[in-house]
Amino acid sequence: MDPQMNTVLSGLSQTEQERIVRDGFAAKVRRFGKRIPFVRDAAAAYYAMLDPNVPVLTRAALVAPLAYLVMPVDAVPDFIAGLGFTDDLVVILAALRSFGNRLDEGHYEKADEMLG
């Protein structure tokens, strides 16, 4: 796990991280979606995290990167134009590299619906 993500999420249980994602993901996408170049992949990962047909270990592994994306405090503040989501990108890409094969067309279709 990225050391910065570990610091930001330290002390939060898996359940707390999942609550953060469930409560904040859609709002984050509405607020910053057009500025997040990897938003479609992140949204597909979000729907995979919610999908009971995805293996439990994969769903659990997607929670921390998504929580890091949603949390307002991270290594590079999200409001910094051009740089704000670079740290989030690294974290999400690492998760997708490891678990992206578990995201299916249905997850991407739901992501496209969310993104309008």
C-alpha cells in the first residue's frame, strides 16, 4: 500500500473505509468528475466493490483506494489544478493493475450511467 494512503487511512477499519466510500463517492464524482481523468475506471471499481458477485477479497481490496480518492485529505490536495488527482491516480491504477480483471462490462455500464 502507498505510504501516504496508509497514513491517511490509518486507524480506520475496513467497515469505516467502506462507509466513507458509500457515503462520499457519488458526491466526489459530481464535484470533480470532469477533472478526474480516470473517473470511469474509479466508478467501475466502485460498482465492483458493491457487487456481491465479485470475490470478497477483491471487493475488500478496492475499498482503501476508493476511500483514499473520496477523503478530503491526501498527499496532493484535489483542488490544485493539474496536480490534484495525481496521487489518487497512482493509488487507483495500482488497484486496477492488481484487480482490474475483476471489473466487468456491467460495472463499466453502471459507471457510464453514473457519469451521464
